[in-house]
Amino acid sequence: MKLSDAWMIFVFLALTMYIILDGYDLGIGVLTLLDRDDSRRRAMYEQVSWTWDGNESWLVLLALALWSGLPLVTGVALPALYIPLILMLWSLIARGVALELIDQHKGWHRFWGPVFGIGSLLAGFCQGVAFGALVAGFNTHGTSFVGGPFTFLHHGYAILTGLTAVALYVVAGCAFVYLKSDGETRRRAARTGRITVLVLAAGTAASWLLASPAGLVVLHPGETARLPVWIVGAVVLGGGLLVASRSFSVDPDAHRSVRAPGLSTLAVYAGGLLLAGGLLYPSLIPPDITVHAAASPHTTLLFLMIGVGACIPIILTYQAYAYWVFRGKSTVKQEATT
């Protein structure tokens, strides 16, 4: 295995941890926009207020891994994705400010509450847009991007993947609320999750089928190296969606079922990552920029692997401790009123 391939393990780990951990709290932010009851909004806010900043540490690590270990990727992708990435960053900033200021008030703040929800929605949408633009590929001349500021839209494909990403995060948010809540809050999470799973299934299928027509990625189902990955990914993803749909339909007051939506959402993530990896790898920017072409020199990668490898256990430890401390249902502050 080349060192550049080994470095992709760090990139993949940071990406996976980010979409799993920050995905559910972005989804909960969107759920606050769909609920008109301020006490339930406050209860959902309490479920993310103690973890959101730690979850986003994986985004920082992902950006570091791409910028330092794969500089050609950032050099080409950043000019192509300035608009969605800048919108994402501003959304995350506004969302973080809102989270801190909501904490200074009882109940649900009339201004900062919607900022939290809208920031979560825009951040998730922009991440999906960036992924769709990456799948469709960029217009390049050598190692330079030659498109315009809106080239990333690719005839609407990136909009499709942006909406699909929002649906994925909402499903994850519903699963977390379902696990951590009781009563009407959990029942509403079950109803919303059941509907959103169908939206996610449709969006995922459409995104896969339109990946090749949308841009530079060409699917070759006969490739022996990729076909098993696609098959496993599709089975895991489809199974996760099916179990999620059924588990959200189970009586939400039955304790035996509360973990099923979360576990099935993890299966959806796993299947989606397998499909995306099988679609792109070793390309990072289709069709020509690969992992090996984009990687930093050998000595740089070795230095980065030592430094990042030493930090990852620390990040995992403090996050595991935080989740252990705040385990159980969020029942203490759910009685907050406006």
C-alpha cells in the first residue's frame, strides 16, 4: 500500500465521523423548523447543545487532512466550490452563535431559534451540493479549475444531492431524538422519520442513477474491482433504509425498539460511503486527479500521519467520555417554557 492510500484512511475516518456525529445534530436543527411547539424545540436543542462543537472538530480534521495531505485537491476544488463552501461556513458560524445565545434564555428564542434551524438546513444542503459537484467533476486545464462560479450546479445534479443530504441528516436527527426522548417528542420524531426515509430512498436512487449523465463520472458495472463494492454498498444501504422505515413505525413507547432507527441509520451511512467510494476511488476529482497524483511528498505524509495519528485517540477519548457522561434520555430540561 502506498503512503497516499494509507493517508486516505485518515481522510475517510474524519469524513465518516463528521457526517455521523454532526449529521444528527444538523438534522435536529432542521427538525426544530418543522415543529411549532416551543417546549419540544427546546428539548431537541438540549440534546445537541453539549456535543455540537466536539462533533465539528472532525470537520476541522477533515479540512486539515485534505489541505495538507492532498493539496492538489484543495487547489482545484476550492475555486470550484467557493459559493457552497462559504455558505456552509457562514451557516455553521451562525448556527454556533445561535446555540450559545439560546442557552442564555429559557424556552425558545424567537430570533436565535430560527437561526439555529436555518443554519443547520443550509449547512447540510451545502455539504450535499459540494459532494454532488465533486461526483459530477470539474472543468480543469491541467491542475487548474477553468469553470465559472456556478459550474458546480451541473444542470441541477448538485441540488439533488444537496436535498438528499438534508434528508439523510433529518433521518439521523429523528433517530437520535427517538432514542433520547419520550412522549410526543418521540412520536413526532417517529412520524417525521418514517416520511423522510422515503424521501431519502428516492433521492439516493436518483443521485446514483444520474451520477454518470450529470458529468464526468462514468459507471462501468462490469469492472470486477468495483462491482462487489457496489453490491455490498447497495445491500447495506437498502437494508438500512428498510429497517429504518419499519423501526420508525414501531410503537415509539416500546423500549425495545428505540435503538433500531439509530443502528439502521448507521447502516445507511455505511452503505452510502461504500457506494461513493466505489464510484470515485482512486479518483478524488473526476476524471483525472487521483489520490496518488494529488498527494503531498512521502516525507510530508509520514510526518502528518505521525502527528494526526497521535491526535485521533485523544479526540475519540474525549468524545466518548462526553457521550458517556450525557448518556440516557434528555428529561431534565424538557419542561422549559417560553
